[in-house]
Amino acid sequence: MLRLARRLPLLLGLALLAVLAQAQQSGYFQSYPGGTTHAVYQISDAKLSNPIKLGFDVKPAAGDQLTVITTNEVTASRDELSGGVFEGMAAAQLAVSNPAVQALAGQQLQVGTTYVLPGGARFSAQESKKIAGAPVIAGFLTDPQKPGQRTRLALAQGEAALTLPFPPLIETETLTDGSYRTTFKLELVEFSRQ
């Protein structure tokens, strides 16, 4: 157990770096408009008894540089820390890097429109609302390659689309015994801009 306790900060850090690498790969930092952004996401997974909190702060620095501060927090059993936490972080990375999600990111979407995406996936934009103060267009993403599964997806609009590293909501639901049950959820719970 002591070895796990010593390795845990390193392992959580590596998982966090993988998620941040996705933000970098998606062009987030190249299109960042400046100013200070504070965002906290909560990651819930069916295999974890408590959510993971992922904090992300971006501040301007000298010249054309940015200071990025990331944090992660989780309370979990030793067994969950041995595997479930990393599965949750891996699921977050996979959800954010989904080609359909990437195709929609940064787009100005219209409520009442269905968008056909790479691989035949479809996003049905159903409502305009706010999540943690960020304006979003929310709806359902379905993929013919994943029958029995749907994703509630909310994509930031306006300036929030340029300042948030990940969509404000990605909630995967799986059809089980005739009803949909949440198996994974990444949700923005705090957001501020200066």
C-alpha cells in the first residue's frame, strides 16, 4: 500500500497530463483569446464512488506566454485508486477526443438542427442554456457504431468556446433493461473569466 501511496501523485499527474495533451492537440492554446480562465470539471464514472475534480486555470504571463495551473482531487478507496480513477481519467480523454465531439467543438450551433458527423454520428441540438455560467447548446449525440448508447453533449458557445478546454458536458448513457443509465459524466461545475 505504501508503494501505491507514493506512486499515486505521479500516476494522477500522468493521467492529468494525458487530458491536457488532448487540449493542446485540439488547438485550444493556439486560439486562446487571452485573459484569465478558471474552470473546474467533475468526472463521474460508474466504477467510482466519488467524482474526480479536475481544475484548470489559465493566466497571461510575460510576452506571448500563458501560465497553466492544473489540479486534480479524488477521494476513493484503495481498490478504486488502483484502477478506477485511471479508468475515469482515460474515459474523459476518450470522450473529449471523440471525432464527433471534435468536429462540433468551436462551431456556432443552432437549436433544432441535427448535424451529421464523421462516421455517421448525429448531434441533435435541442436547447440553449447555461452550465456553470457558460452559454451552451445542448443535445444528444448518437453513433450508429454504438447502438444502445447515447451521449448528452453540451458545447460552449461564444467566447466560452475559446476559453474552456473541454465541452461543459459529456454524459454517456447506456441502454440497460429498457432504460438509459449514466455510465460516465464530465461536467463543468465552476467557470469564471477575467
